[in-house]
Amino acid sequence: MTLNSVSSRGAELDSDEPGNLSGVDDDLRGDYSTTPAVLVMTGRLAEVGKSLDEITKEICTQRTPVQPSKPKEVTAYRAGTYCFATSEGDIAAFAVISPPTIQDIPDELTIQVVLWE
């Protein structure tokens, strides 16, 4: 990530070869416009009060909004687990692995993602 900007590259999760992508079909993207954050590009996002290993596809399907919207931001400083829908409509979840302290200005962010087929 670069300070004061949204990343031009994102993570595309639901293709035959998931990976980094520059373009409109990425699912998650880094944002450092104000503070470090993860952008969910479909806008279909819901926080769940459980860890990644406690949630299921059914839980995420029930909680994830049906309609897409503008990208939604999850601040890196907020520990939590989030269900979301990918650009292809698959259901997934992510958590920030090691949220920075409020005094940190991190130059990278690690998240763990679960994608159900």
C-alpha cells in the first residue's frame, strides 16, 4: 500500500487461478486513503462475532447482504471477522491476522481468507 491512496491492485479470489489483479474483477483491495483498511469491492459485507474457524458458509450466506453496493471499508485497526460476497457471487470470509495498534502506521497488512465453493 502507498500512503494516502487506494491500491491499484487487488486480490481476485474466485477464478480458476486466484491471485493479484489489476482491474474491475478483484474482490479485496487495500486502502490507505486515511487509515489502513481492506476494501470489499462488491460492498456485500457483514461483520460476524465469531472467529474464522467457527463460521460456516451457511452463517455467511445468511448475513451477507444480497444487493451489491459501493465498496465497503474495514479498518485494519478493528479486529473482527467479516463475511462477504466475491465479484462472482461466491461467499467468503476474512479476518485481519495481526491488527496494528493505533500508534502503528503499517506499510502492509495480512489477512486470512476462507472461500467456500
